[in-house]
Amino acid sequence: MTEFKETELDERAIKMAKVLSADAVENAGSGHPGSPVSLAPIAYTLYQHFIKHDPNDPKWEGRDRFILSGGHASLTQYVQLYFSGYGLTLDDLKHFRGGADTRTPGHPEYGLTPGIEMTTGPLGQGFASAIGFAYGERFQRGLLDPETPKEDSPFYHKIWVICGEGDIEEGISGEAASLAANQKLGNITVIFDANRIQIEGDTNLVLAEDVLKRFQAYGWYTDEFSFIQPDGSYKEDVEGLADVIAKAQAAAPDQPKLIKVDTLIAWPTPGKTNDPSSHGSKLGAEAVAGLKKLLGYDPEESFHVDEEALAHARKVAERGLEAHKAWDEKFDAWRKANPDKAALYDRLKAGELPEGFDKALDDLEATFEVGKGVATRGASGSVLNAIAAVMPELWGGSADLGGSNKTDLKGAATFAPAECATKQWPVCNEFGRQLHFGVREFTMGCITNGILLGSYTRPFGGTFFMFSDYERSAVRLAALMEIPNLYIWSHDSVAVGEDGPTHQPVEHLASFRAIPQLEVVRPADAFETAEAYRYFFEKKNTLPTAMVLTRQGVPVLAETAAKAKEGVKKGAYVLVDTEGTPDVIIMASGSEVQWAVSAAKTLAEKGVKARVVSFPSMEWFEEQDAEYKEAVLPAAVKARVSVEAGVAMPWYKYLGSYGKPVSIEQFGLQGDGAQNMIDLGITAEHVVEAAEASIAEANA
């Protein structure tokens, strides 16, 4: 890296970035102009001098990753992508916030704009997910090139972040920062834009602590640089900033780095500099005209491009091509020296499953005993370990509940520096595959999101279903980005028992099914659990999936042994049928399928023909064609029952006018789990009563 000397053309490019940002928000009529205006010199310095990237190939494997955690300042990044030559045009900036076809939405969206590594906007998540990017870099490098010093490996890269006070205030940033220091993630650098302004005004009202000391306490390397001079004047000293960043890279190779930069929001906009109104509203025509005058622009002209300065900025693409060429040579040498690892890399990049994947599951299923009581969390643990034996890219853990979630990988080293070893976890190394998040569900969700976005590996994370609430915002973002995160949520009902109602989810199935593009799976037994995992890894879409699992043992059913392999991937299937048209259809998921089967037998003894439909995933069922849906749930059968130990809300679309839910419409109970189910009506007897009532109403 050469010493950074700001030229006149650099200065002109920075001024242009400020004016284009102000014009874009003004043209849109809404947005967050203040931060993009004052962040322009910081972002320009990073893109021109520090971030290794090739605008000609936004997905180049050897690139550094940049995350704008304060996604509201999206123009900060869009302008630099335009400057660098990522294919964004001036029309894209003019179309900022411009509707469904815009490539420059109000907050950066993954998959929409070239050069955007993740969707940001919910504050703190970019910061925390960036740490997941660093996790993914290290683990993938360990899979592919563990012996090479990291700086010499083609799989080593850095992660750069810009964040603001809002990110720092969100608790998620502190949770993730603690883990980043513990892991010694020296390849992540966060620039903290400290402008002391948020929507409600000066942040001294709510952020009075010394942020750098807080991060020092976590174990981060910290430094500070100020554009605000001792005499109160303001100087955007990008050379001084570059020196501080370069110093951090050299001084702390094994520490995450936070560099606080003191700025004035919207500087030098007349009447708006250091003013809260510039944070979330357009500057106004008068203020924008004043800004242009100060920066040497015609106040009557919008979206003016200084072609000479733009051409200068775009030379970064030439430097990117040179870096890419050097990386190609390094990568090619690695590939020739490591044919087996190269084959693994090719498979991972292609998203293909390993040889032996199906056999591992088939062999495991051959050990299942019909009639034996097995908790689906236990079956899940067996499946994970069977898959892990043939799938080295699979890694994960839990938010301090590994033993309860059954998310521990037998014999696996822990992903952590060796000095983190404990009596319980004596084998730690930087490339281990067993993750430990501590009691940090939200961080776990963000880190696994970052792993998926920043590597070709496949992570999972586990907690109690009750505490998925803490993780929800990260789950929603995974669904929005359509990335295949795997959530393992156990202890799925009031059968948790003596822990009481604080630990007993009742509304959670309904609330997570309400998230678009999240696939919720609640298997009935060991066979359905194994098949749910099989389909999760085989399915063509990349949507995240939640495996919702029991704490209590449930019987391994003879019916699922025969039908789960074909049925589970359809989302719902006929588990028990009758001759001719059924009198009633009983639909159930998870631990309640056993009661549906039992109720059907009782009804048969009464001369009532009951079809049982196992319903592991409503989302997977909705993907089926109309013919299959009709075959499973024929419209002519009006009498229907749903059975699930939670609120009935999601079932009404299948119940119709005469259907009866067997559900739980209150918080749980203190007491034995099995007794809780009985007391709250989740029994075969209650299913029989509901079926008879539904038949009577349908026939009336």
C-alpha cells in the first residue's frame, strides 16, 4: 500500500460526491443526505486506497468486503460505486428511492446493486454481520488453505465497515464486538462516523460514554481522528485519516479495529451543518444551492458531473484489475498444488452436495426403531452429525444451549483461538467447526447471515424456540436477502414443562410463518426430521429454514417410516388414509401428529373415516401444484381438524368454514410438560371431539 497523497482531482471528486448526494435526496424528495455529504471523504479514501476490489468483477473471490452498516446513508456507497465503475450510472443516482425498478433504493439491498455485500438498514446488523463475514473468511480459508500464512493465502481478505452512533447504540453491536475480540478477528476494520447527531438531536442525550474505552475493554484496537480542528475549524484531512488507518493495519494484525472519526454532519451545507434536520430529511433547495456555491458548483444545475474528476476516480478500476491479476496467479498456483482442495472449492462454489450425502442419511434412518420415543431435537442432533461426517463445510453451534439443542458436533474442535480452551471445550483452534455464541441469539443470527454472505460454507445456529424472538430481526433480514440460513429451534411447546410459561412458545409458529420467504418446518418424528434436513440441503431455492423441534420424546411412527421420504418435501402428505372419501381430515404438525393418528383409530372404531395429514411445513406445501393440494386436502371434505400446540391462526386457511382447531390460545402453564398438554387440551380425546363436532356442522 502506497502513501496516500490527496490531489486536486481527489478533492474535486469528494466535492462532487457531496453535491451528487444532496441532489439525489432533493430529487427524490426524501432520504438521509447529511451523512453521505460528510462521509464522502471517508468513503472515497476507503474505496480509492484501502479496499481491495475490482469493479469489473464485483463477485471476485479475492476482493475485500465493504459493509455500510448505517444503511440509511446509502448514497455514501452508491456514489462510490458510480465513481469506481461498478455499472451504476448517473441515471441510477437520479432514480434514488425511485420505485420498484430502482437500483439505488433507500437502503442498500443485497442482490439488487452490484458491489452491495448485504442488505443494511436495521441498525447494528451490518456491524454484527460483518463479524460473520470475518468468521466465514477464516473458516473457509481453514478448509481450503490452512497451512499458508493468512496474508499469503488467496482466500484471505479484509472486511471494512462504516457505522454511526445508531449502530453503536444498538446492543447487537456490543454483543458482536465482544465475540470479534475473543476470536481475534484482525481482518475487520470499522470506521465509526462520530457526528453526534441522530433524528432526535445531539447524541449526548443517550450516548455519553467513551465508546473507544468500551471497545478497548472488549479487546479491540482503537484510534481516533478528527476533522474538527482544535481551533474549531474543519478540515477533511484524508491524508491524516489514511495514516491512522494504515497504522491500525500494521499495529494490530490480530485485533479487530475501531477508528472513530469526528465529523460534522452535512458539512459544509449552510444552515444544515451539525443540524439534526439534515439526518433524515432533504436539505432543501436553499441549503443545496448554498452547498454548491461553497464547493464551486452552479447552484442552478443539478447532477453536474466533473468529468475529469470522475475519470480520475475510475482509475481505481485499473488498480483493481492489477490486484485481480496478481490474485489469479496466486490462486492458480494454489490450485495446481492442491488438487483435492481445489475440487472441494469447486463443489462449494457450485453449491453442490458431497458424495455420500444421501447415503449418510439413509444409513442413519436404518437405525431408527418404530415405536421408540425419540425427541426430534435428538434426531436433529443425530442428523447433523451424520451429515457433518461427509460435509466439511457444515459448521455451527448454539447460543449457550448446545447440549439442549443437540447442536454439538461430536469430536469437532471449537472455532476459537487456542487460548480460549476450557475444561469443557479443551480443543480450540482458529479453524474449528463447533461454534459457541454465548447467550447472544441476535448476534448468532447476524453472524450466521454474514458467514453465508461472505463464504461458501453452511452454518447453523440453535436456541430454544422461545428465544427465537431475540433473533427475529436477523431472521427477517435473511429471508429478505434469500440466504439459506438454518435455524435449529428446540423446546417447541408447552411440553417444555417445569420451566414455566416464560419458556413455553405458543404464538411463535404463527409469527414466524408470517415472515415472507422463511420456511418453517416442524417434523413429527425422527424420520420426518431426517427428511426435512435432506430436503433443506437439496432444495433449489436459497430461502432460510427453521427446524422447530421437541424437547420431549415422540414415537417414531411406522407411517412416517414408509412415507416421509416422499412426503416431507411436499410440506404435507397423507399419513393415514381410509377407503373412499374421508368423513374428516385431521391435519397436524410435530409432536401432535401422534395424537392425530391415535384419534383416527378411535374414530374408525366408531365408524368414522378419518384421513390424517402430516403437515411439517406449510411453506413447502404451498409450493405444490393445485392438483397435489387437492389430492391431499380435497375441497369436497368440509369437516376438518387442525392439531398443533400453539395458536391456531395459521390453520384457518386450511380449516374452512366448518373446521375445528385443537390449539392453545393462552400462555403456557407451570408444571409437568405432559400434564400441560393434557390440561390445555392437546390430546387424542380432544381431537376426536373436534372431529365429531366438525362433521356435525358440515353435515348440518
